[in-house]
Amino acid sequence: MANFTELVNGVRQVFRSGRTVTYEWRRTQLEGMLKLLDENMDKLTDALYKDLHKAKAEAMMMELNMVRNEVINTMNSLTTWMKPEKVKKELINIMDTCYIKSEPYGVVLILGAWNYPIQLSLLPLIGALSAGNCAILKPSEISQNCAQLIEQLIPKYLDNDCVKVVNGGVPETTALLSERFDYIFYTGNNVVAKIVMAAAAKYLTPVTLELGGKSPVYVDRNVNMEVVARRILWGKCSNAGQTCIAPDYVLCSKDVQDQLIEQLKKIIPEFYSENPVESGHYGRIVNERHFQRVKKLMQSGTVAIGGDVKDDERFISPTVLRDVKVTDPAMQDEIFGPVLPIITVGDDNEAIDVINSREKPLALYIFSNNKRVVHNFLNRTSSGGVCVNDTLMHISIPTLPFGGVGHSGVGSYHGKFSFETFSHRRSVMERGLTLDSVNAIRYPPYTEKKLQMVSWLSSQKVKKTGFFSFFPFVIIGTVVAFLFKALGIHGKEVSHTD
Ligand code: NAD
């Protein structure tokens, strides 16, 4: 079995030397990452095409531009993020300097997944390096062209002593997980997530788990069904449905089901031509195991659109299943393919019951013009994220954290949240050694008087809410107004000719 003890110890020694904590080192790594992307766009898009038949536009939009923007955003914000964060003080601490210092954890392990193999490897790496960590990255072995390219490129652009790429499958990942890391960032399915979490538990290593699940879509009545169909189809069929936040299944009324299917029939050829197998804009299922798995899911409800497969290419056409039941195969696990089951429900409350009877999803999509309906979902369900009247778009903005809840994940990242994920927020209080007489009240021998004094200085007061919170200001305002009037103080009038 592979042994990574020497590798991890070597990297840890470099971390302990303090090389990675400086702004300059972090900035250099980010510049290296930007250069890596800019000088190798073609190689990266080629590798994505080879692994997933990913169209260049999709590769650019959903992987490479996203990573590039993340590097630039991080470069632009790093000095601000690294600044110690001053905190509010109590009377008792008035002379002290109190702040939160973000410090790197140390050596972090990043395990990437195959469906967005570049993005899911490099985005967490940007976060880890910006926070001043050393990193060992293991891209997914399933998207092997991307994995090999990452292994080739990283040593050319990043600090070789601090960033290592390990390629391999389950034996290599297992061996890596037996080592002690200071943080583990895993993207993938929730079966392996439990293995990762158990390995982390051995050393009490903190983890982020970016997982998946069945992300539901609710489609209300009285929406522009053509736009809705387009947005659902785009979310479902990007990367041939192999997206962690892809709309997994639709909940809607019987009449909405008919309208949605009618629109999807028109839009599928618009997107992928009459013969999607020949479209250069449509992906393939990553391997035989997943291909066979997704094919079986089509035996649910009735095929309303598609259902075509081409075994030698692992092609599955955009497929819509109508009148699916929650007990059907397509509703057991995350679909992760271009198959869209529709389940009919009476109203939004019944849809909420279906959602709440399952594990918390990574994303929830609500198509509705009715604020009551939207808020009903927001208040009564839980999910990693929500996007109202669109799909996938909520993860494109770096000011929103991306992550799951419950079975869809632990922790989050993107933008500043990545920096925070890979940083320990250390509490620092700096005090002087003078004026120790002020501290006499906390030293023994304790007396009743000292206790009263300490309690008075350190006790929190309950804040008044509502009208009473403004009450002191009302009183002060009234008194000041009264004094002005009583003393005959008037403001100087400003004439228009001044
Ligand atoms: P995968 O097979 O590429 O596995 C992910 C990682 O786990 C790889 O690095 C792999 O080497 C490692 N691994 C696999 N089996 C292992 C084992 N037995 N022991 C130790 N390590 C092992 O990816 P996957 O799990 O098929 O990915 C698909 C899942 O990931 C879906 O559920 C999807 O929703 C989820 N996902 C989530 C996100 C997110 O950001 N939340 C993104 C992409 C995918």
C-alpha cells in the first residue's frame, strides 16, 4: 500500500518554517494560479472534453472562468481578509487590544470530484493557499485526463515544497486518509464522506464536506412556462446532468406538468438540435457504472420526452418522466444524469411535505410569482442554498457561501467563505503589565465588596426591545427641546441671500 507519511511530514516541516504565512507568499501562489489558467486554457478545455465531452463554452463558464474570477477576487481582497478583526470590548477591557487573527490550519488535504474536475480541485486550493496553508491535492481518478493535467501543471506554477498533487484511486485516498492532516476538504458522495469523516475523527481533524443529494424544483401555476422550462433544462442538462446542484426532480400540479412538458419538447431541440447525440453542446455520462445506473432510473413513471441511449458513447438524451411516484427508482437517490422526473402534487404545502420527508438537499429551486408561496418554502424547508426563478445561478456569486446542510454537506466555501473555511479564527487579547492595582479586585483573598465590584463591571444588561429601546432617546430629546425653548436658544435663520 502507498505510504504518504514522508510526503506529509515534509510538507508539514515547510509549513512550520513559517514560509506560507506571509502575504507575499500567498500573493505569489495566487499569481501562479492565474498564470496557470491563462497559459493553459486550451489544454484544460481539451482535458474536460476528453473526460466529459464538455463543450468549450460550458467548460469556460462553469469551470475555468469561475476559477479565474475566484483567483482575481481573492487577490483583490486578500489584504482586507488578512487584517486582524477588531472586536467590541467591555468596560473591563477598555485598556486591552482585542482582535481575531485568521491563521492557517497547517497541512490540508483536498479531495476533488470528477464532475467539475478542474473547478472542484482548484477552487478549494485557492482558498487553502490564500489562508496560508500547505496543501495536498488529490483530484478524482475518474476524470483522469484532468487529473493528469493538474499533476503536470501545478508544480510548474506553485510552490513545490508546499503544494503536492497525488493521483490515484481508492488505495491512494485510503492511504492519504490514514495520515494526520490539519484540515480535510472533501467533495463527493455521502457514502465516502462518512469514510472521510471517520478518518478525520481519529485525529479530531476539522472537515468540510461538499456533498450532493436530490435538489427539488417546485413549479407554481401562472408562471412564464417557456422561461421556466428553459432554465430548468439548462440546469438539468449542463454537464449531462452530472452537477451536484442540478435540479433533480420537479414537483408541480397536473396541469403544470402538461404545460412544462409541452415547453420542454420545444426547447430541447433549440438547445441540442433534433438529434442531441450529434450536438457538440451536450455531454456524456462519465463512465460505464454511472451510465448503467442512470439508464435504470428511466424505468420510473412514463417517458414523456427522450429516453434514447447510445451505449458505445454513454449517451443519454434529455429525458423527462411524467407521473413519477416517490417510491419509483428515480426518486431513491440523486440522479446525476439528464433524466428529469415529474411528481404531481396538489399545492405548495404538499410539495413541502415531499421535500421535508427526505434528507435536506443541496439546492432548492422555486419557480413562482407569488411571494406567499416563495416564503412558504423558505420558512418551512431547509437546503444548502435556494434559487428563486432560476437554477444553478446562486452559486455564481462569491458573496454567497456555497455548501450543504445535513446530508448535503458540512461547511461552505467560495470567495471570502473559502478564506474563512481554511483559517482558524484565533482570539487574541493583548494587555499591558502596568496598572495592576486595577486588577486587585479579581485576586484573592476574595471579599464581598470585591465580588460586588466585579459583578458591576462585568455583568451584561438585557437590551430593551420595541418602543422601550427608544424610550431613553425620547426622554433625552424632550429634555433638550425643553431646555432650548426655556433658555430661548434658536438656530440662526439662513437667508436665501447668504
Ligand atoms: P468521486 O468518485 O470522484 O469521489 C470523490 C473523491 O473521493 C475522489 O477523490 C475519490 O478518489 C475519493 N474516493 C472514492 N471512493 C473512496 C473510498 N472508498 N475511500 C476513500 N476515498 C474515496 O466522486 P463522486 O463521489 O462520484 O461524486 C459525485 C457526488 O459528489 C455526487 O453526490 C455529487 O452531488 C457530489 N458533488 C458535490 C459537489 C459539491 O460541491 N457539493 C460537487 C460535485 C459533486
